[in-house]
Amino acid sequence: MRRVLVTRPEPGATRTAERLRQLGFEPLVLPLSATKPLAVDVAVVPDDAAAVAVTSANALRHAPPGLIDRLAALACHAVGERTAVAAQAAGFHIVKAGPGDAAGLAEAIAPLLAGKRLVYLCGRERFPLFEDRLAEAGVRVMAIETYDTVAVEPSDAMVLSLLGRRPVDAVLLYSVKAAETAARLVRRVALMPVLENAAIFSLSTRIDAAFRVTGDDCKGARHVAAKPDEEALMALLPAKG
């Protein structure tokens, strides 16, 4: 059974692990990043806001209740079904689910919001594509960062207690922070026997570049998802065996 290291933070890591298990892989959960809330001044919400957009459930999970209260009456455009459910649970009254990726969401809402103000609940570390496409269409995007992604650097003992001595076949990377940490892990002498030949699967070219720049001593092949979502990332995994 192929062993796949899942580096994303919870609660997403557990969902990914279960999905891998159903596909016949052996998931190993070792978050190399974590999310933390950022202080948000509710007064920054503009009076002329016409709608809200969310491309990550983390932005909702870390948003202060006062911020949600200020925005709850506006239409909330969520990137996909799961984020839409999170938006409803957070308190938004009107929630519309997008196609599942940020680029598709931007294309869908741009004609509706041209010339208007959109509040974008997001993280400090994010892909610029969503905001860029909306700006090109004349949408006035105001980003409100509700969380940040920080690196988690486990000790050799912690990693080996999870992985054992059997080599890992694949590593899934979901963020720049995780990629930078993973690149350091594969260079550690104690971890080389289990990590240096693992194939690296990155959610984006930016994440793949972060892995390489930090110091790529990994001998395994590298793969990048066609678009920055888990469906595309999972599609790259080889057939179980």
C-alpha cells in the first residue's frame, strides 16, 4: 500500500486522510503548517459593501463574530459547496456556492459586481489570481485578512514516531509554509531514509517553487496540480498499489 504524507493543517488533514484511505492509500498526517486568527477591526468594513466572497473556510472559522454580524445580511459568494456550508453555519443569510475554484468564482461573480465593492474574507497567505481577475473586471475588492498560516517544524523523533522506518511514497503540499518546512525535513540526515525518495505533489507552482528554493535534496519526482484545488492534486496521485 502506497504511503502518502498529508502536510495540511487540521481540520482539513483528517478529511484528506479519509479520502486517501478510501482510495486505497495509507495516509500519514503530519501538519507542517497551522492557521491562527488575526486581529480584525470591525470598523474597517466599508458602508458601500455590496457582497462578500470567501475562498477558504478558514477565513470564516477565524473571523470574529462581530465581523460576521456586520456582513451577514450581504450575499456571500463561497468558492464551493463545503465553504458555502461553513458560511451558513457562521451566520450568513444568503449564501451562493461557486464552481469549486477561485478562478471560476471570480469569473462567475465579476459581471454581477462590476463597479461595486466586494469584501473578501481571506488569509494573509493566498493566491492573487482571485483578486486580480476581479480587479480587471472593475470590481473594487477589499481584502479583510482573518487568519495567517504559520510553519510547524516537528522534531526528528516526532516525525519518525509517525512514519516509522518504512519509506514514504508521496508528500502532499498545500501551502508555501509547508513546502519550506518539507524541504528542510528531507535534508535532515535522520529522515532521509524515509523521505528523500518520496514524490512531491504541490497544490501550485508557487508552492513547488518554495520547496525547491528552500533546498531540494529530495530525489523523488515533483508534480504540480493543474489548478489550486484538492481535486486536481488528488488526480495526480498514481494508481494504488
